[in-house]
Amino acid sequence: MAQLSDDCFAFGGKLLPLEDALARLRDVFSPVAQTEHAKLDLATGRILADDLVASIDVPAHDNSAVDGYAFRHADLDSARSTRLELVGRAAAGHPHVGTPAPGTAVRIFTGAPMPAGFDSVLMQEDATVEDRYVIVPPGLKPGANRRFAGEDCKRGAVAIAAGSRLRAQEIGLAAAFGLTELVVRRRLRVAVLSTGDEIAEPGTKLASGQVYDSNRRTLAALLTGLGAEVTDLGILEDKPEAIRLHLAAAADGHDAIVTSGGVSEGEEDHIREGVATLGRLHWWRVAIKPGRPVSVGQIGATAFIGLPGNPAATMTTFFMVARPLLLQIAGAAPRPHVRFRVRAGFTQKKKTGRVEYVRVRLEAGSDGPVARRFPREGAGLLSSMVWSDGLAELPLDLERLEEGTWVDYLPFAEMT
């Protein structure tokens, strides 16, 4: 009698390693070519189309890093305190006018341009002021507390590389050059749909055997976070012809289609067949858990990403497969997932030949952060993703993770 399997990831056939799967797609899908101008206050999350070259020095002039007193370092006595006459004042936006004479000092404030010929600043906490003179103690280094013009960005240098996904800091740097808008690639247009007669729309009454569709809302939120324009195509019936018609319609006018469910090997799983009929499948069945039956193909020039139906597997495969591919199509520069080494707060056995992603939460340990595993297994537990703040990555060749050993941790905050 054949032995029955209790592992839903143990079907026959060789699984494709995740890195190989993604590598196969790098030359298949081209970034969107169209660009547009985006106002700075609306550019967060967009993909910069061309290198942003600094048009001016930032800062535009040498300036003081502290509140204090500016002077020429050459005027100081290296062996004893130096008495310098105060001849003026410089504040941010109100520079000292003219060139001070040798042996003098100017009261200066943070950000104020350095007076002509001056090169050093004494912090006010270290100064002694007597009437119209400042006493500078010995030992101050040349150029102390002075910031140079172009210290942040030199004119003509690439300040932000093409393909950068714009964050608050890139927006701020663009503003520092006096810009009010940036040239970005147009937003991705992504269609999202769910499949399965057991799926019901939230707000309706559940029939016997049905569950509410959480995946579509989850995916739409993740895609919106990537800056995509999302079209919600609802829930498709498990009927091959209807699925083919909807996929063909979705491919028209969208850069990508993202589905959940219907990509496994069941008799009611018709999505893969529909894509293969209309276009082609590049691969399916990847060596990861959860999420083995993830698939990628295309209908015309439109990418198809078929994610598994179990909610935790849907999110995991979105992070590991859909997100990097969609960013590639959006024109973003390649960037590996951010991983941190932390101590494992659990023990786990696994099969070799696949990467496993364990839902974890970081807690403080005696020698640094510790990754605690969600207490229950199951790719259908969306509550496990709510409880967790990231994924622990167990590599291909690992058979057993021991508590207290090091493990790679991928925070959700770096993947949304």
C-alpha cells in the first residue's frame, strides 16, 4: 500500500529554486517606457526615470556647523589663548558683509555663511567673551566646525540614480536643488482578481461552504503601497471559458495581472490553463514554503502572476515573487531583500531543497533581537501575518534550525 503524504509541498517533479525563477524573468519583462512629470508633493513612491544631476552645490556656501565665533585659524597662537576683536555678526540668511581684518572674529550662528577669509569656528560653549573680545583657547584644529560648499552634493554629480524609488529623503534632496517636480516612470497598471466558487464578496451573505475574499483586498493594499494603479476585477467563477475571457480582457490595458487561487493542480484550478492558452507560462511550482504553486507567465506583453489562495501564502509569495517582478516592470533598480541576522527563538525541522519562510515577531533578547515563531502552522492563517512583523528565511540546504542559532530575518516594513 502506498504511503500517504501529509506534506502538501511533496508533489512529484522538480521544484524551481526561487533565485533561478526570478533570474529567468530579468530579460523577459521590460520596464514601462512612458514617463511623466510629478510634483514633489505627489512623487513619493514613484520611480525616478533619469539620473538626477545636482544643478547647484548643496550647501551653496561654506557655513558654520555650530553657534560660536568664526576667525582665521592662522591668527591663533598655537601655544596659548588668543584674544580676537569681535567685529560683526553672521546668522543664517544674514551673512556678514565685507572681509574682516586679520586678528578679528565674528559672532556666528549655525548655518550662517563663513565670513570672507575665515576658516574655523569656536563653539560658544568653549569661548570666553570679554567686552568686545573673544578668548580662543589653544588646541583648536584648522577648519573646526566648518562645513564646506557642496559638502552634501557637488554641482554636476549624480544625486539620485535613475530607478530609485522615491522616499521622503529623495524628495527633500530634490527640493534642496530648488526643484518642484521630477520626471518619473508612469505608474504600473495592475489588475487584481480572485478565483473560486467558495469565495464571497465582503458585505454579502455567505452561502454554505463559502468564505469571504480577503486576498483581493490584501493584494490591492500591497500594490497601492508600491505605487501601482489597481483595477479590481472581482471574483471569477471556476469556469474555464469565463476565466479565459476575463484574463484576455484584463491583459488589455494593464501591465500586469495578479491573481490568487486556481494555480495548483486541482480539477477546479483553471487559471494556469487559461494563461497557457492565451499566452505562455514561464514557470510554476517554486521551491518555497508556503507558496509552492506560484506561477508567472504573460498574455501578450502583460505579465501574469498567479499566487496561491491561502492568505499567508498569498502574502509571502507576493513579497518574494510578485514584488521584485513588479518593481522590475516599474523601472526600479534591482535591490535585494533587506535581511538582518537575528537569533532564532524556536526550533524547526525542514526538508532540504526548498526555502521556508516562517512567520515571526522580534522580541528583545539578552544579546540582541530574538525571532519568535507564530505558535500555529498553516498557510491559511492570515492572523499569523497580523501577529508577525517579518519572516525568518530558512535556506535550501538546512534540515533543522536550532533555537539560539542565527537566522535571516526579513522585516515586512522593508517589503511594503
